Amino acid sequence: MEKVKAKKHLGQHFLKDESIAKDIADSLSLQGYNSVLEIGPGMGVLTKYLLEKPITTYVIEIDTESVTYLEANYPKLHDKIISKDFLRYDVNEIFKGEQFAIIGNFPYNISSQIVFRALELRNQIPEFSGMFQKEVAERICEKKGSKTYGILSVLAQAFYDTQYLFTVDENVFNPPPKVKSGVMIMKRKEDFSLPCSEKLFFTVVKTAFQQRRKTLRNSLKTLQLSDNLREDTIFDKRPEQLSVEEFIALTQKIEADGI
């Protein structure tokens, strides 16, 4: 079968470099789970290296042309191809509450949404590895004090240890993207439960960064905090000045205030 033509509306950029595909596959530790789900496999350049590993590989692909190609060229994927949109798919149709890893060369136009969806599924996902636009991969792993440190950084690092692995040039893709790419991995913390309301934590982080240039005293006004609480010196800071641990402590204070 002829190769699949990349579709712009799906954000497809097919990786051509086999060594990079192997390095991404090898980034997984294979500890604590028996299955991996690859998102957006395209023509299977990463898939082939996953299939060599002692785990069960599933792929989820929205592009029907890619699905047909995978069915024709990867017999080991028989009954392991999910022709669905990951962002709208109930993964427990396959995984039934079991642990599984996520990996992929993610479509850049929805890569942040994929991370947020993985965070929703954090109870089942001990590892998450893949390729993003370089700036997004860096943002996920960024520490406080940087202009790129934001919602994605704090929420990912609250539950996972994140590591930026390596940068990938544009010319190893077909068609080449206009930006460099970056590979990063998230490994779930041994204790990934928060000592505060997780729902409130998400609200505090998102609300704070929606007006990131303002101090927390101003950006969190909509939470209707008590005047007494707002006198705390932590509210003099802007959101990028707070570490993940400080955001957790802030949430605990707000929780104690009766929110």
C-alpha cells in the first residue's frame, strides 16, 4: 500500500528518523503496567519499536487512511487499532480500569489537550512520553520564575516528575513543521494524591494564571476570599513566582478559609 499523505487539518508531521523513534520508545521504563497506548501512530514509525517490547501495544488513530495502512502493514496490531479520537474516547472500553502508559508523536494542534486528558486519567497512567512542539515540552517541565511556567507546568508537576529529554530538528519530518520539536517524559509520583482538594487546586492554578501579570491578591478576586486571608504575604506574589508546593499550600489556606 502507498504511504499515507500527511493531512494539515490533523496536524500530521510524519517522523522519518528511525533512531529518534527508537529513542522515544526506549524512554518508557515498562514498570507498573502491561499495556501502552500510542496516540496518532500515522504509518507506525514509533509503533514498530513498541511492538518489540514485552508489553501489549494499542494504537488510537483518527485518520482512516492511517488505520488502513497500519492494518495492512502491522499484523501484530490485529484487534489493537482503535479508530477513534483520543480526546473523546472512553479508554476503559479497552483498559477496564487497568494501568497503561501513553506515548506518541503528538499532533501539535491538540498536544496540550492530550496532556490535560492524561491528567484526568492520572490514576491509570504511571508514564507518559512523547514528542511535542519544543516550547510545549519545555513548558511542561519548566520550573517557577520563568515566563513559560504556567498552568500546564504546575498541574503536570503536581502529580508527575517531568523531564525534558532531547530536541528534534524540523528536517526529520515529512512535511517539516515550522518549529523545532522536543521529547519529554512524565513519571507519576509514588504518592500522587494532594493534601488538599484536587478540584480546588485546579481552580486556583487556572484562575491565577488567567491573569498572570497580576498579583494573586488581584487574580484570585473571583474566589471571594476573606479580607483576613488576603493579607497573607503569599498574595503579594504573581503566579509564576510560586512553586508547585506553594500552590498546594495556597490551596490549603483557601480551603481552610471556607471555600
